[in-house]
Amino acid sequence: MTTRTRHPLRRAALVATTALAAVALLAGCAGGAASQASAGSDEPKEGGDLTFLIDSLGATWIPNSSSISSYQGHVWGHLTDKLIYVDGDGELSPWVAESWEQNDAATEFTIHLKDGVTFSDGTPVDAAAVVANIDIWAKGAPDKGIARIGLFPSANYVGAEAVDDATVKVTFSKATLSFIPTLAYHGSILISPESLALPAEEQADLSNDIGSGPFVVESWKEGDSVVLTKREDYDWGPEALEHHGPAYLDTITYKIVAEPTLRTGSIQSGQADVAYNASPQELDALKDGGFEVAVPRYLGFVNGYALNTTAAPFGEEAVRQAFTHGIDRDEILSTVYTEDWFAAESFVQSNVPEATDHTDAFAYDPDLAEQLLDDAGWVEGADGVREKDGQQLALTLYPNPYLATSKAIDELVAQQLAEIGFTVDIEAYDVVTYGEKVINNKTLQATEVTRSFVDIGTIPGVLTASNPGDEDWFKVGTSDETLNDLAAQLASATDRESREPVFEQLQQYVLEKGYFAPITQIVQRVYVQSPEVKDVTYNGLAYANYFTAWLDR
């Protein structure tokens, strides 16, 4: 059975945006003011230097770790290719993989590679190179301190082999429908085997990481910037983007500017072309100012709280249910966001092909929340905070620094939960400290979390602890037989039709148990752009792709 999907180019419609007050100009950044834009052209123009202002470029460039970052992922998306492309509707189409097949049991996959693809050092992207990449995605290199790619279906991975120079066969011990879609995930980037063989400390030097993408590293300065230059010999972009040959742009400069108003001010003043992670409160004014705003949603989990069942008070199902029914999501949408954001309907985004609406399972209902707490023995004290067995109904929230609106959301949630008897503290950290104190901390009561994915078959590895390396978001281990059974059915399905009703049950079960409290559908990557920037595309992970982009100036 051949699994191959094509689709026409869907140019992401950009909404015009911008300017509040101009702020200080950013020295050293390229670009022209919107007021100086040319009369406009429908035909792409060759050349030009695009400047992209970003709030961080992370702490490491080790590919397996940094490629899944909301920051470094932008750079990797232009230095490297993937085997398969995914659009915002979850449709897959060829890229470096020209075609692919799977057996009926979904345990064996054969990938046919496009001819003539090379890494920027001139070596071929052949079957041996692809095998080396798949192996490290699946297993990492623990002896070198390199982790496997998160969400790669590693549990049942047997191995990959080069059948010939252009054909790769990949085998799993059990059905793994998620394998082919995961080849489009932003962690599945093709890196030269020579780079992969380097120790972690050398892979952390971006100049050592050789990809096959449309751009190469011209220079980079840690904590400051990365400058990319186009490859003149590139001619194997995703079929879906309908662009042959090299990129139009000459260079892309990613420049760190920590202050969001300075990023948007630099776009307004014409000293840069793209500002990342603008505040939602700025967007309407930016649109009115004639700039462009894009708020693509990625395929994946909504923004919400994963509740730790091993940390009081969330060991009690009634408390988890009260927590989720005590959150007024409409107030969050109207206060924190604009009309570009949508209410959550499940714990996954509504653009995930198999998503269904389970709003009733977590709808705002403070009366129900209070009744649940009353029935569970949580009694309101003189200060309005509920108590039980000498303990207050208390928790701490940790705003996610990868999401600009997170602190504002947590502050609103704290106020809303106080109405039903919780007391909530908020501890906010920067990206580095958050990574040290919050990420992978199994003692926290609640973690504001979201995650992109390409296929629902990877979800069991996030929600459960059935296999080594599973993330076990709710810390239930293997104690919840129903959860583990549904997850196992989802992971072992051999066709997409049979797993849809299983996923329907899994969504309802997780939400009814109060394991996950959805907040809103996620727009984690917000782009403000000069109207001179044309034909930007956005993939299913909501990354802006400038391979087809050009500057009208």
C-alpha cells in the first residue's frame, strides 16, 4: 500500500498590521520603512537581505535538542530539509522523500529518495545518510550526551537499512502509523553524517552542523545573531511549495532583541523586516498601521495545564475536575487575546484531523466546581481559602516563557480559582531558569504546557508511562488501566480509520478525569512583518518559511 499525499500550495494569508509609537532604531539591522515600500509587484524579485528579530536563540545548537525549540527551530528550518513536508491541515507531501510505502501491518516502511540532493559540503543525501539520521532521531547518542528526538516513535523501533543508494527500509516491532508523519516533525532534520558523528560539544557549535537546506551559516555569535546565506545550487524544495531552484532572498539574519516593544518598533521604523512574538495586545494597532501579522496555529496540543496526580491536591479527581471547571476561558480570550485566537475544544488543536469537540467536559462552571470541592471535604476558611486535614487548597503556577501571554493567563486563572477557594502563587522565570527549575521537574503540581506534533500516534508517549522514555505528563505511571489501554490501542492501530474512535474515547477520558485542563487553542508563534515581505509560507508546525519569500523593494 502506497501512502503519498499531494496538495497545491496554500499561501498563508497575511493580515495587514501595525504601528503604535516608534521606538528607538535598532542599529545594524537591515530593511526599509513601510512608508518607503515600492508600488508593488506580483513577480518575485531576486536578492535582498531579510532581518528577523527574535527574543532568544536558546542555550545550545545540538541538533537533536535545539531543532524542536520555538527559537532555534526557525534557523534549522532554513539550514536543513526534511524527508516529508506537512501543511497546516496535517496533509503530507514529498520533499527529500519522493515517495513511500508501508506494509499492511504498519511495521515496515520503504522510503524512496529524490535524486541529486546534497548537503552543503557536497556529500549526497543518500540512503546511508538518511539511515544515520533516523538512527539518531530514534535512539540519540547517550554516550555523547545526545538525547533522542522527542515524540519520535522510538519504543518499537527495530532499525533502518539502506536497500540501495536511493532506498531506505525502516522496521518496527509493532504497528507504528505515526512514523511517516513524524518525518515531517521539526525535530526530524537531515544533518550530514559527519556532523552527527561529532561529540555534543562540537555539535553545539552551529558552524559544525551541515545541513541540506536552502541556506548555509555565514556567521553566528552566541547570544546575539545568526546570519544565513542562500545556496545557489539548491533545487529540491517541498513539492507543495511549488518553487524550483534556490531561494529568492540572499540572506536571512536572526537578531536577538529581548524587548518585544523594541522588536515591533524596529519593524515600524523600517530597520527590520520581521518581529517574532509580539504581544497580542499590539496586533490590532499594528494591523491598522499597514503592517502584516500572521498567527498560524500548529498541529498539536492546545495550551493548558497538565496536572500532577502525585502532587497534592491533584491526587484527588474531584480537585482536578474543580480546577478545570473553575477556569473562565472566555474571559481569558477576551482579556489577553484578539479575535485571532480560538477557544479550546479538546486537549488537541481543532486543526488536528482527528480532533473532536469535548468542550462540555471542561466547561466553565464555578457552581459545579464548588460543589465538587464541598463533596470532597474542602471547607472554606475565614480568608476564603478552602482547607482539608489542616492543609490549604494551594498551588503554584509557573508561566511558560516560550509563550508571551503565559503570565497574564496565569494571573487571570489565579483570580478565577480564588473565587472557588484556591490560593495560587505565581513564580515566573526566564527561559534558561525555567529550563532548569520547571522543565522535567516531576514534583510540580501543574505545568502549563503545549506541544506540537504531526500525528496523534505520538500522543501515547506523552500521556502515559508504558514504554521507556515516555513523558507521563500526569504522573499516573501505569496505574490507570483505562488510560493505558486506550493509549496502547491508539499506538498499535494499523490504519487511521480504526484509531479515530479510540482517539475520541481517549480525549473524553483524559478530560473527564481532569488530567489536562485546556485553556485556549495555541498560537505560539506570532509574526509581525513589513508589507514588503511577500509569499511567506507556514508549515504544520507554524514555522515561517522564507524559501519562497521575497522582498518587494
